[in-house]
Amino acid sequence: MSDESGEIGEGEIENVELPPGALITQSKTYKIVQRLGEGGFGKVYKVFDPIMNRYAALKMIKMNVPEDERRRFRQEARLCGTFMHPNLIRTIEVGTTQEHGLFWFAMEYLDGSDLMGYLDRREPLAFEQIREIFRQTLDALTHVHARNFVHCDIKPANIFVATDLYDRNLRLVKLIDFGVAKDLADPNPTPSKRIMGDPFYMPPEQTYANPQLDARADLYALGMTFYEVITGGRHPFEDLFQGTRARPCSPSASGSRRRRAPTCRSAWARSMPATSMRSSPRPARRIRTSASRAPRS
């Protein structure tokens, strides 16, 4: 029982029971450290969580964003919040800003570099490192595709190689940015008036209005991505890519390499690109098995 002051006695605290349906309200505070990036509809910040004593990556939607994009933003937060796979980025908290009511979600903060960073710095990766990154990325895609989702934006900037602060030799690949992911089980998908994804990596079918996509779209883009990584920055159809998608030819007919790849890399690189989504029929798990059998020298 409460005393005359209205305070709950010590014995009563021990007996407090929360019934099903009870609501627990919390207010989380993050301290902005720096802005990490910005897209058309959102910004990403490095933030510090004083309660958990850790950094996080906080993605916040911009003001006056169309409703369909707000829906995609919320879908990304929910989807990433359900991931339990080590190679997929996870949402750890969601909320709205106090001043403007802007929706945000916080993700685990990653220390390291995405593959685009390696390409921009012209920092070569050993063939075994590339193959391990490829394997882990395929593991991530296998999990995503099993849940009837397509990432739709596979590219070097969205494949992050995270390093551990205490063990620099430990590298863990994280597939990030599910902002344009497609839910294949959604009976009423949100129509889009713009191209979703990066035309430099996506299959030709993805450039159509409201395209009918499946997991092969991600595998096509993954082939383009790793061809570029293996050859040090060369796109397989770079001579034909002039802002619009032209009829693709054999990868060997493209322009000169930026870096000459060893024979084992060359053979593996030539097996990566496809000319369309339909020519990438194998599921991610089968490609992973083939990659593990590739020659090491």
C-alpha cells in the first residue's frame, strides 16, 4: 500500500507486475557527432549514445518528403530491425525528433570502409580478400532473398567491410542501405515514378517503369560490382554506358583495364557480369559454392 505521501513502499516495488498490453514509454537521447552522408530523402549521422556508451549511425528523414518515400523509410527501419544475420546491418532503435517530429532510426555504427572507398583510394585488395567479401555478401543476399525481399541497390558503396576496434585482422562484411528494397510478398507495392537503384549497376529490366524484379536483379548488380572490384575500377560495359543503357556486349569487348588483373582474377571477373537479369538465373547460395571452388592462383 502507498503511505500518506503517495509513495510506493519498498515491498510493493518488488511485487509490481506488468500485465500484457501495458505500455512502456522511453525517451532516448543521442548526441550528434558528425554527418556521415546525405541522400535525396534522408541524412545519416554518427551519434553517441551516453546510456549505452557506444556510437550509432542515425538515419533521419528530411522534411516535406512524399508519403511513398516516408513509407519506404519506415519499411527500411522495420526490415533492418528484424535482421539477425551477421552480414546485415541492424536497426537498434527508432523515434522522432522532438522539434520537428522527423522520423529516424538508429543502426549499429560500423568502423571501416565500403568497397567504393577502396576503389576511390585505389587501394588493392588481395584476391583471397575479395573472394571472402564476395562470399559474405552472398550469405547476406541468401538470407534477404529467403525472406522474399530484393535489395535493388547492390553496388560498392553498399557493401561495407567493417573492422573491429580491438582486432584489426577481423573483417566482417555488412550489406547496408535497404532504402529501395522491394518486398516481393507485398500485394500492393508502392508505385514509383523514378528509377530505384543505381543505373550503373542495375540490370536493364530495372530501368523500366514499375519493373517486375526478383532476386536475379541483385545477382546481376553483384556481378557488376565485383567485376569492378577485381579489375580495380573498370565497368564491364564502360564504353557503352553513356548515361543511358545501350545494348550490352561481351565484357571482353570493353575498354582498357585500369589495372591488369592476374590470370585467376581475369577468369573469375569474366564470369561475373551478365547482360540482363534473366541471364543471372542461379540463386546466391549456388554462386557462393562456385566461388569457393575458384582457383587460388
